[in-house]
Amino acid sequence: MNTESFERRHIGPTDKEIEKMLNQIKATSIDELIDQTIPESIRNRKEMRLDPPMSESDYLMHLKKISSLNKVYKTYIGMGYNRSYLPAVIQRNILENPGWYTAYTPYQAEIA
């Protein structure tokens, strides 16, 4: 088995499965299905000019070559944070005050 070819490893529908699908949707062919599904106004009738197919390993080398052209810049995201001083009295009596998050009444267990 040629594992270099993506098409060979692709598990698509079999002819029998395609026939069953077409029978279910009452179409006689894939082309008829496309005609029923895609409006004529948005269809491209021109022949597509594509490069010849590449093997997966050739494509990965090609992709690596292209990605080597990327430039890495220094990021400044998150650089605006400065440490600050929080007085202990504020931390204890406001942020850590158990009255904010304990059930001081039986029906109020959530944070106030």
C-alpha cells in the first residue's frame, strides 16, 4: 500500500454507500445533487488551474520552507501589569472577610 498518497489513506464513501445516499435523497447522481444544492449564480464553471498534487512528505517540507519565512517579533501583550501594594487591613477585612462567602443564614450559602 502506498502510504505517501493521502487519497489512498482517505476513507471515503464506497460506491454502494453513495448509491444508498442518492436513493435516500432521490437523486440519480452526484452531479444532480450538486445541481439541486448549489445555486447557479454562485457556481464557478471555469476549469480550476491547480498545481500537480504533492505527496504528504513533500508538502510538509514545502510548508516548513514557507513557514521559515515568518518573522518572530517581541510581544508586549500583558506587559502593562504592575505589582501593587495591598494593605493587610483591606485584604483581611474586605477580600478575606468570611461574612462575604459563608452561610450566615441557612438559605444563603452563595457569595453575597
